[in-house]
Amino acid sequence: MNQQPNNPLHGVTLADLLERLVERYGWEELGNRVPIRCFTHDPSLKSSLKFLRKTPWARAKVERLYLRSVCYENRNVAPRSRGEDGDEGQGGEG
């Protein structure tokens, strides 16, 4: 399996990404943050996914919002571990 440790979007489908953003912000706020018509006029997951799959610039904006909001929140909740010298391992003697 191809590992992509530096790609935070690896394994996240566009549908999952959009569902999480809608859950977090709702359609109205999502349309304010990414002002594209599929979010502001009669929005739905199906029509938005269709548009985003065909429009690279819009998809890039949505992915950036996802990274700034959802991934940043996850980073603050569960920091990446880099080995045994994390916070829990400091000051302990073997």
C-alpha cells in the first residue's frame, strides 16, 4: 500500500470532506467561507460534489478550508507522536 504521511487528505474522500464541513458549519456559513453558487443557492451534497469534481479551483478552496478547520482541530486534540520522547516520557527513569 502506498503511504503518504505528508498528505493530510490521503484517504479522505471528497464526499466525507464535504459532509464534515457541512456538519461543522452548515450550508449558509460554508457559502460565506467559500462563496460558490452550489453552496449558496439550493445546496445539496449531490450537486455540490458534482460541481467540485468538475471544478479544480473550487475543490482546492474547499480542501484548504477543510485543512484549516477540521485537520487543525484534530491536530490540537491528538498531537502526532514522534517516538518515546513525548510529554509522557519526560523525566522518567528506566
